[in-house]
Amino acid sequence: MASTAARPPLPPRAPIVPPEDLESFQQHLNKSTRILALLGAGLSASSGLPTFRGAGGLWRTHEATQLATPEAFGRDPGLVWQFYSYRRHKALQAKPNPAHYALAELARKKDGFMTLSQNVDGLSPRAGHPASQLKLLHGSLFDVKCSDFFCKYTESANYTDPIVPALEIPTDESDPTTISALEARAELDISDENVALPELRISDLPRCPLCKKGLLRPGVVWFGEMLPTGVINDIEKWMSDSAKIDLIMVIGTSARVYPAAGYVDSARAKGARVAVVNMDRNDAPARGLYNGDWFFEGDAAKIVPEILKSVIGEITEMPDAAVEA
């Protein structure tokens, strides 16, 4: 006969954020009018995206500088497009997480909120983040532009997957050498010597519809390239405003590489307190944390909606732009 004794109550869950830190942060957030957010790959990791360089990252056997440079595209545009087509595919399989939606809602609630993202995965735009309050420092996987020097063709929010038929990713799971089979074994390295990527001709690759001569290339900032001038000018104009900056949130990035590190320093110089959200306490900004700053350790997808709740309320997911497309 089954026992009818009452089960002991479950112990209360530990709060996501220490209550005293949450209270002091929200008090400051509520009265802040000019807020800056700096986003990095840790935010996208919460959506299940593999990182570009880290352990288990995409194409582990290739150095990033072998693929993400203008010279690499000039030497072998087919290989570079295969790499970026795979990244586009993985980004489209991922979904914006609650932190993306929370930041988008904060932008709608606070006119003086500006977000600077180092991510190229398109998840912030897909979460409905207002474009006027989102600056993509490194471009986007879903923007394309002509590689011909004399052609200025660009296209935004191209979510076609694959962008041309020749870049379709094999999906035959009965073949143990295909990409999908490797993914099923959690081996996200599709440059494995056992995987035979198709040889691509120049005519197989996406061609510029304007000049008809140049190949289209991903609209991301490659190594050795300048950050987008328009984006940098917009940020500098916002930063140079005479008004003080109340708060900078550093989410999913160590912010130790310039220009990201410089934005933290500039915000501090204008009076900002710093709030860091990261999985690793060692990943604080280059100059460390000051008295009055906050470090929220853990998953950004859980922490960001919680700390912003006093302004944005409960999160309601918005339509996904990529799905709608």
C-alpha cells in the first residue's frame, strides 16, 4: 500500500541574482535616462550557437584568419562562402533568447538606450530590437554586398538559406560523413577530413545583381578591415552628447579588446556605473570593476530579463523576422 505521508516541501530555489544586488541595480536602472549596452558572443551562446573560436567552435581545424579575410575570399571564395553559409544556417536554426527580447523591450521603454553588438548572428534584429537603437559593430551574416571595388551594392536582412543552391548543406543522415551526421554526434567541425565538401565553381556562387560582375560577399567585418564608418560615427555622436551616461551593461563579453574596451572607459568618464553579465567572473572589463559596479554571474538569457524587469515587466516574445521572411 502506498504511503500517504506528506512529502517534505522542496527547499526554496536560490534567486537568480542576489537580492541586494538586484535591488540596488534596479534602483539605478529606474532613474537612468542614458544607458549603453555592449553585447558579445556569450549572449548568443544562450541561444545554443557555437562560438567562432572557442572550444567546440565552428571549423576548428581552420584558423580564423584563413577564412575571415579579404585575402581568403580572393584566394578561395567557394571555401569562404561554404563557411559563412554554414554559419548563416546555424544562426537561422537558433532563436532569440529572453535576453534579446528583454533588451529590445528596454529600447522601446527608454529612448536614451543604445545597444552596441559585436555579434553578427542577426538574433537581436530578429527579436525586434529597434534598428535606430542597435549598432552592429561587426556587421551581419544576413547582409551581403558586392565584392567589386567599384560597385556599392548592398542588401540587408537576406535570410535565404542557402543563399544559392550550390551552398545547400547535405542532410542525408544515412551517410556518416555528411554534416548532419557529424552534428548529431555533436561534432560541429564540418572541415573534418572525412567530410567531402563539394568543389564550387565561381559560377556557383552568389553574383551581384547590380553590376553583374562582382561576387556577393558576407556583410561582416573581416580581419584587417575597418569597422563600418556610419556605425562608428553614430556611436561617437551618441557618446559625445553633452548629457551624462548613467549606466553601461556589458553582456556576454569581456570588453577587453578595442573599440569595445574604449566604450566602457568612455562611458565611465561620463559618469556611468558598470553592470557585467557573464558566465565567468574573470571576464570583467579591462580596467576591472569599481565600487558601485555590479557583476551578475550566470546565463544572460535568465539574468538579463530578471534585472530589467522593474522597467520592462514580464517578457513577451515578438515575431521572428527570419521566420516571417
